[in-house]
Amino acid sequence: MADDVIFDLLHSEIVAFLHRTTEKDNQDQCINKLESLGFRIGQSIVERFTKESPRFKDDLDIMKFICKEFWSAVFKKQVDNLRTNHQGVYVLQDNKFRFLTQMSSGKQYMEVAPKYLAMSCGVIRGALANIGINSVITAEVSAMPSCKFQIQLQRT
């Protein structure tokens, strides 16, 4: 429990530090740094979780793993909803996302919320990359602390 609080505080401070030290006209660079940092973290975490598990059968099997085991380990709960169009696009909805719950549920933090999701997008992308799936991940916040991650699988 204590290490969860420490991790939440570390995440908040990393995001705040990068945004403070990045020039205002170059905030995309900050988002890229957070996403890259998350990518490396996701690669490491999924490597530990999958080292003794059997191969996944298909993309849906991989996404179920991400939504249950991986999400539970990283974000301390399972995804609330998983949807797919069966053409390589998955939408994961978390109604009480870990890194947004500390913010107010009002509208005043809606414009700063996406910067707290960049690292999480990287974590998911890194995990999928280490399993062998290239993807593009975007996050959307429509009501605090709920968010949706859209995962588009890239075929090579």
C-alpha cells in the first residue's frame, strides 16, 4: 500500500517536472519524453509477467491479458470495459483511472488531465511491443477520473 502511494507521487512529480522544465512552445517534446519513459517501463514489466506463461493465441487473447493481469499489476484494478471492432482497434475504458483519481472530479482539471496519461500510453505500448505487437495508443478524458485508451494495432 505504501509503495502505491510513493509510485503515484513519483508519477505526478515526473509529469510536473518535465512540464516545468520544457519550454511552453515545445510541450509535444514533453509528451514524447513521458511516452518514451513509459514505453521502457512497459517493456520491463510485461517481460517479467510473461516469462513463464504460454504463448498467446491471438490479438484478443493478448488484449484480455493486458486488461486483466497487466492492468491489475500496474494500475491496481482491471479495465472496466474492453471493446473492439475486430479489425485491430481496441478501446479500454477505466472509470476510475489511478493517476486521475487524485485530481478533482470537476471540469477545471480537464485540460491538464491528458498530460498525466502520456506515460500510461507509453507503458501500454511498451508492453504490447515486447509481446510482439506494434501499436498506436491515444488517451481521451471525457469526465474525470474516467478515461479511454484507444489501441490501434499496426500490421507489419
